[in-house]
Amino acid sequence: MTTNTYPPGSDPGVLDVETKASAYHAEKAPSASDSSAPNVEAVTGTGKTEHARPEDFKMSPAEEKRIKRHIDRRLVMTVGAMYCVSLMDRTNLGAANIAGMSKELMLIDNRYSIVSLVFFVTYVLFQPPSTVICRKIGPRIHMSVITTLWGSVMIGMGFVKNWEQLAALRVVLGVLEAGFFPSCVYLLSTWYTRYEVGKRNSVFYLTGCVASAFAGILAYGLMQMGGLANITGWRWIFIIEGVLTCLLGIAGYWLLVDFPDSPRANWSFLSARDREWVCARVQADRGDVVPQKFVISKYLASGMDWKIWAYAMIFFNTTTISYALSFFLPVILNTGMGFNIAQSQCLVAPPYAFAGFVMFAGAWVGDKYRIRGPIVAFNALLAVIGVPIMGFAASAKVRYFGVFLVTAGANSNVPATMSYQANNIRGQWKRAFCSAAFVSFGGIGGIAGSLVFREQDKLTGYKPGLYACIATSLLTLVLVACLTVSFWRENKKAERGEKELEADDDDAQPGFRYTY
């Protein structure tokens, strides 16, 4: 299976653009009048397929900007909006907890931590096959269906009678949400070149930060519906947010886009020529625009690369802190810093807004200067500095300043780490495996994040949790240093012609280099 290929015996220099643009899709989706249309491919003397180059399409700068702008609007904003409700739905427990849920459902001892934790058990277990399923059935069907279903579960959470029912629905929520984030990471990486994906990942995740920033304010507003239809305020948080999720999931079927190499006949926002130019750019950048035939042994063999687990561990470190903040920040502001319920709900917003600025600034620098590791290290340092201030300063105002640093460091590292691994992985199935492992470790970080700030540590100022957050940030710095040294050595070997990097696929293009 190939893309952007030339007809046998043709001279690439004399092929017209439309022939190049339609070559791959003629192969994948032959016309109804000629169902036996032959595959269109050209093979070099070495047995490798010769692909079209971006410059062959003679796109003007204005045309290139138009195509990128269309993709940004249609893809990044749609998955960003859907991730917004995903993050809101999985982290609104903190708001509901201080809005009366803990008293009504008797969340005593460790019950709240259990309800938070069980989500991540199924969230982690069901992620490995998610990218394979997404590739097989397409992101439009896969992502829109699971979004609509988990919205229905959210509505059900507004009608539970006891904490056991709430925990059971959180288990189901984990199953459904498991396929969403890795599919988003994978889908975004197939549309952009390595040094464009940083800003797009940031905008995608920044939308989620907006959700986190205003989820508390929205929750406070929904609490005011308490008594309407004899339903308490915390239940309305789940019900209304679940309805919004269902509506967005249904809309997602029409708004989401498929992979750029999809044979789908009707693409309302890009022409065949535009899509083929996108495929040519990705092929020229990293040489993996089309996946090889799926082989389970080859897919699992990707796990032998230690770097995949290093990226995953960095993501674990990051999500441990970010989930701990999303679950417990309203509680810490309320019980640890002395703010009342209304203040605690609303004071969640400013740190996340600040994180958005730090996040996009880091992505801009990373894309412009083609660096990833230093951005990840800088964000980890912010967390290392911010956690002691948040936990140990005498003044509540100073501690709240520490919240800004921790929130910015932890949340900015989510898209930064996504870009770090995306830039240094080649091969569609290896990318799919890495996305699944990466996000699975993020889910395990969610489990850790739901446990670090324990109820019994309240009197000590949650010190064990604070120490855990510092330790994970320091480990990130160590891992980035190890990866940087490894990349430098491997790139030097490649420059000397001793080896070809990330060349596991049969059709891998030469010249790949790791991004520091």
C-alpha cells in the first residue's frame, strides 16, 4: 500500500499535478465504472516506492497557508472541543465533592479516592487496542460514538443513589474515554510535520485547560440549580455537562476528519490535490504517511525500544501532578488555604489561564528552534520550584502563587511531551503503539494523582503528596537528560553513515534525525 506514487514508466517531471494528486486515491478507491483499476505505484531499483515530493505540486505560499488554516480549523478545534468535555467530565468530581456530593453519598475515609481511582483502572487497560481500532474503523466513527456514550454515562452519574453506583459508572466511563486521547494524539500526528505539531498539540490541550479553568466557575453556576426538579446542585453538574458531551459527540461525526490517506470519497474541506500535498509533506518529513500491513508481532516489537517507555514515564510524571491538581485543587484551596466554597471554585481558573500562556509560548519556541527536550525540562523546573511554595509557604497568598507555577509546569508539559515523542518516532504502527503506551502511562499517572493527596495527610499539609510531586518532576529532568545524550550519540552515528535511524518499516525514507 503506497501513497503519492507515479504510474509505472512515467517521468515524475512531466506528470501533471492532478495525476499526482489522484494517484494514491485511484489505487485505494477505484471508480465504480472500473472496479478492477490497477494499483498505481512505481518501484525504484532498490525495491522501494518512489513518492511524490511537496514541491511537485507547485503550491504557492498562499495556497499552503490556506490548506493549513483549513486543517487547523476543522481538525485541531474539533478535537480540542471534544477533549475539553472529556477533561471536564473526568475531573469534575472535585467540584461536585465540595458541592455536597461527599455528604449525600457519604464519601468518608478513602471512598472519594476510590471513586477517583477506579476510572483509571479501565482507562489504562482499554487504551492499547484503541489506536488500532481507530485506524481500522476511522476516527469519525470511533471518536464520535465513544464521546456520545460517555456523555450518557455522565448523565447517569447525576442520578446515583450511593457511592458504589458512582464508582461503577466511573469504571464504565474509563472504558469509553480510554480510546479518545490516544486517538487524538495519533490523528494529529498524521496530519502535520514534526515541527508543526508542537503548536497544534498546545492549542488542542490548551482547549482542555480552558475547560479546567472554567469548569469550576461552570460548576458553581450549575450548583445554583439545586432544588430544581427536586435534584440537588451537585447532580446538575453531571447532568448538564453530560448533555453537552452527548451533543458534541453527535456533532463530531460530521465535524471530525479521517486520516489524510483515507479513501473516503467526500471531503468537503480539502480537494484531492490538497490532501495529496499533505501526504507528500508528511512523507518527506518522516517517511511514514501510510501504514504497513498490520502484523501483531511487529506492532508489539515496538515495545523493545526503551525510548518509548522513557516518553511514557515522562508523561506519567506529568499527569500525576496535573490530575492531582484537577482532583484536589478545589479541596486544597478550601480546606488547606482557608478559602470558602465559592472562592475555591472560582480561584481554580487563573492558574490554568496562566498555564495556557506558558504552554503556547513553549510550543512556539519549540517549533521555531526545533527543540523539545529543553521545553520539557523547563516546565519540570517550574513544578519543582512551585510545589514547595504551594505546600510550605506561611501565607495563603504566597501558596496560591505556587499553585500558578505548579499548574503551568505540569499542564504545559502535557503537549510538550506529546510533541517530544511524536518528533522522535517513525512508522505508523510504531507511532500507534507509542501513543497507546504513552497515554496508558498517563492514565497510571491519573491513578497516582488520585492517591497522592490522602485524607489522612490533611493535618500534615499533605506533605507525602507534595514530596511525590517533587520526585516525579526531578525524574522528568533525569529522563530528558538521558534521552538527549542518546539522541546526540545516535545522530552522530547516522551522520557518519553507520546506521539509518527509526528505519523499521520496509518503505522508510533515509535521513531521519532525532530532535533534541
